[in-house]
Amino acid sequence: MEYTDLLIDSFNHSETAELVLDKENMRFDLVNNAALNLYGYNTEEFRMLPVYDLWAYPEEGYKFIKDKNACYCKAFHRRSSGEIVHVEISISYFSSNKKIKAIFRVRELTEHLPCNMENLWYRETLEAAVDSAGLGFWDWDIESGMVKCNNLYSEVM
């Protein structure tokens, strides 16, 4: 078995959800069975799915993926059923045929899910209140290094 065949076999049989993203068109080239099971999409649906559609909050996904130094984050993703799941993502970059690709390795954080779903509800409620009051805000997640802000804060800055 050649080296490339071993890598593909390892990718396909990994228990970790793994997805290969084409950074040019922001769509997935390859997904393994663990990713299909985690998200509930089939391979063709994944290939047509813009990467940001996995995020429960697409603007967070957009910021994470556009950050060329990003290699890890925790996020809320949305399954094909609409269910929101808390995940941890590590990302590695490589070049293939002069195109930049990214390998996402996704792990579900099920042990913290009930608490995070409650926090998600509070967050959505807070965001709705802040938006309706016309306030700009930002939040810095020290652990992940990500800064999140609403549209009004982005416009002001």
C-alpha cells in the first residue's frame, strides 16, 4: 500500500470527524464517515454546503476561517436536523495542486452540552435585547483568543 493510500485509509476510518475544506470556494472536498455521522449530511450535501452553514452563528465561522493563524476553537455547530451541538475544532493547512486546503478535526463536547445549551439561550436573548436597544458590544474569549462583536460595534469600529 502506498503512502497516499495509507493516508486516505486513515482519514476514512478515523473515529474523529474530519473534513477537508477548499479555502478558495469554501466548500468541502472530502468528509469521512465520522463527520457524516456527527452532522447527519450525506457526502453530496456536504460538498454543496458552504462551510459557514455548519456554524450556529455563521459570522463566528467566517471570522475563524478567515483568520490565517487560527488552529483551534470551540463553537456551536448546527446538524442537518437543525440541532445545535457544541464542538471543538482543530485545523491544519496544506497545499494541493496549488490550492490551499484545510483539514478540520471536529470533536463533539457532549459532556458540557446541557450547560452550553442553557448559555446559548441566554446569549440569544441578550443579543436580541442589545440589538433592539441599538447598542454595540464586543466579547473577548480569552481561552480561544476570539473576539466576537455585533454588527453595530463592527460599523462603529
